[in-house]
Amino acid sequence: MGRTSDARQKILDAAQALIELRGYSALGVAEICKAAGVPKGSFYYFFESKESLALTVLDEHWAAQRTAWTGLLTDTATPPLHRLRRLFEETEAAQLAGQQDCGTVSGCMFGNLSLEMSNQTEAVRTRLQEIFDAQVDMVEAVVAEARDRGEAGVTDVHEAARSVVAQLEGQVLFAKLYNSTGRLGSLWPNCLALLAARAPEGTAVRA
């Protein structure tokens, strides 16, 4: 009873939804199981602890996001700066969809948990560092391509990529704080400034 792959996925889905809505620390195992509609015993069959569950939620969320980012950022038929612009547009669209669904901007799970848990558990801190490092690496490849094409004026592409990811994370945090996806409209002009780049044709800066 409940000890099936379906039960495991129900627990993960419920945990992710609750973490996005309320954060991690205030959640209890019983509440997660109730939301998942599975017996409490099923939780400990699949997960050693709530921390173990959090790590799995992070891994699943990152696997989905990495697939989406890969599709956007490795599309060589699209110029590199256009790819970054699409990444920002998709981020804004996802936050808007979440706001329309639940009434609030949920923000980024990775950023939210960084603020909430990075000083509480080293395992979660390490996993989040790995995720953000992977994001920077993905953006760095695009920035390097833009630089090599003469479309970006940066010399240190790694630091430039870190700045792009940091401003993306920061603007999403502001969108959550002010419950306004309008805060994400500055992602593109900020990116151009960070990369010492001009908006390519067809990607005018939003007024």
C-alpha cells in the first residue's frame, strides 16, 4: 500500500508544490503525506529523512530546468544573444503562469532554498552550489560565442556569465518580493549592459 513508484512521485509532487508555496522548514512529513494522499509509512520507505526528500526534489526540479535551458541555449540556429533573450522571456512567462495559477509569484526554488536552508544543511548547500555552477557554465558557453562573434565586449566570460545568472536570480527574487512579474522586464537591458553588448536586430530593449 503506497509503496509504489506512483506513491514516490506523489510525495515528490506534493513536496515540490508545498515547498514552492510555503518553504521547506515549516513543512512536516505528515503534512507532505497528507497532501500526497499516501500513508506516512510510505515516506520513510522512499526517503531516509526530510533532507533526503529535499535533495531529491532539487534534483528533479533541476533535471527539468536543465532540459529546458539546454533546448534554449544550445540552439545553434539562433544567434547567442537571441538565445539569452529567449531564456529571460521563458523565465518571465513561467513566473507569470505561476502567479495566475496560485495568485503569487513563486520565485525560483533554488533561490528560495538558498536563502532558507544554506546555513542549515551542508548537503543542500552543496547541491545548490552545484546547480548554480552548472547554470553559469551553460550561460558561459553562450556568452563566449557572443564574444567570439564580436557581439559582446566582455573579456572574462566566466565572470560575465556569473553576473548574468546572478541578476536573473536577483530579479526573480524581486518579482517574488513585490509579487510582480513586471520586475523581470529589466532582465534583457541589464544583460546587455553586463555583456557590453547592443541589442541585436529584432530584440529591441523594452521601454
